[in-house]
Amino acid sequence: MFEPLTARPAATVRIHIDGAARHVPGHYSVAAALLESGQAACRATPVTGAARGPFCMMGVCFDCLVEIDDVPNQQACMTRVREGMRVRSMAGSARLA
């Protein structure tokens, strides 16, 4: 489903996705890191519990909401990874910071 393009080697950063450490290129968005890790879903809807994940990759659909460094409702597709970032999936109703 998701396959990175062949490019020159890029500097990597270490992030944590749902507690698991991952090394990803520093130019990735959080959504790209999620997809590359094989995690297609990053949240569950509050009514049906249906899985949602990165869809539009440009900030329009809001299906890629995650918690980043303890701040909920962050758009994974619009957030660039950074060293030490902690990303957590969200479930149910949106939480306010």
C-alpha cells in the first residue's frame, strides 16, 4: 500500500509510535511514518469504533488525528516528525488538551 521512493540516504530521527521505537527519515510526516510502519489505522471513531487512518495526506479529511507528545487531535499528515516524538493512536471521542 505505501512504498517509499528510492532516494538518497536521509538523516533519521527516533520516534515512538504507540510505545514502539522507530527510526524514520527526518523529512517524513507522522502519517508517512505510521504508514511505513504498517499501521494503517491511527484512530477509532466514537460511534462505531471503525478504524480510520491517513487518507488525503494534505490536511483536509481529519482522519489521521493522533495524540503527539500528550496533545490530542493532531493531524498526522500535517506534522513533521522530530527526534523523541511520542505518537499515540486515539480511540473514541476527541479529547480536549
